[in-house]
Amino acid sequence: MQRLRVRYAKRGRLRFASHRDISRAVERAVRRAGIPVAFSAGFSPHPKISYAGAAPTGVASEAEYLEIAVTERCDPERVRADLDGSLPPGLDVLEVVEARSSGFAERLEASVWELRLPGAQEPAARAAAEKFLAADIVEVERLTKKGIRRFDAREAVLDLAVAAAAEGTARTAAQVPGQSCVILRMVVRHVTPAVRPDDVLAGLRQVADFAPPVPPEVTRLAQGPLGAARTPADPFDLDRDTTRGGEAGPAGEHGGE
């Protein structure tokens, strides 16, 4: 009857939840919220909930997406509020729109990532980023189910910027008072194999011997189609109800930390 597309955030400790854990939490929340979800046919019916471009385990995100098929027409804002209230803190529903076009997964062409690096020095990080961007190829290795795979991490990176964390901003769990903190922000095109933030860090270590002293705190800020500005646009633009003036729905209610 209707397909609803959901943008949700994965925050705080919930960034360590696996995709399977999140999908189970969503299914329970859908039942709790009374959303009339459709089920597949066959011997073992399952709710018609699909996910697109899920972030890796251990990574926070402000731009995760899923789609729910329902058996009767629902008000997207009501679904947003009910689903948000039924999910645990840290999984926050930011917006729900009715699907008005197909091929949503293909719209997710790139992501914006932010990496907070406690203890790193800004001059060293900036020099490493410049060397990385100046390189034609930066080959890195990753252990996969099929063994070690070697691929180019440079081609997928469209932008890589460095800044020091502003004074007065919230510290990460790994940061201590008085310690320096560098922020890397990158735009990475979705390719196969996927180039992840840790692959870019491996590339920085390779080209400039730059390595943060502690594991970074990684957050995906956005993902969507690439425009002329080479930054992801809103993937809901083709679906959002234009009678509301194109405004995004309100943020999740329970804050998420």
C-alpha cells in the first residue's frame, strides 16, 4: 500500500551495535509502535524492512536509512514520532518520508565523515592530508573474509580537510583535559570495495607516517547523491512532500547520548 523511508541516527554507545542488533531493535520498535508493516510471503514470513548504506560497527552516524513497507497508508510524521519513541536512546528517528520514486540505494553515492583524533597534532595532520591529496594512488591493505585485499584508497576521497577541535567543545571519551584534538572531515565516494575512514587513516600513515595515538571517534554526518559541488545532497529531495515547503522533519525526541 505504501513505502516509508526513514532517516535515523546511531549515537553514543549504540555505535557499537552490529547491523543485526539494530535490525532486531527496529523490528521490535515497529511492533511496539503499532506500525502496520507488510510481511513477505513464503514459509518464513519476515517484515518488509530494508536498509541502505549502513555504517560499520563502531561508527556513529547522523545519516542511516531504511525503508518500511506498510499495508495501509500512514502519516509519515506520526510514524516518525511513534517509531522514535519505541527505539532505545541512541537510535533516533530524524525524518520519515513517503517513497515517491525508486532506486533509493543508488542515490547514496558518497558520505561525509568526521574523525576526532585526540592527542594528534594539527600541523602533522595537515601535512599528512596534503601529501595524501597530492598522491595519485595510495594503496592500502585490508583483511577480508577472503584474505588480504589491496586497493587504492586515494581515488574515492573527494575532499579531506583538517581542523583543531574548538575550545569548549565536548571532549571525546578518549580525550583528557588539556590534550590536543584534531578533526578530519572527508568526503568519500562509494566505490567497490568500499573505502572506509580507517582505510584513509592507513593511507595517511603510509604517505606521511601519521597515526593518531588513540583510536579515532568516527561519525558519518551525511550521505547522498553527488552534485556539482562534489558533496552529498539530501537523498530525500525526490521523495519529500513539496507541500511542506521541502523542510526536513524534526529531530528524534530522546537525544541519543
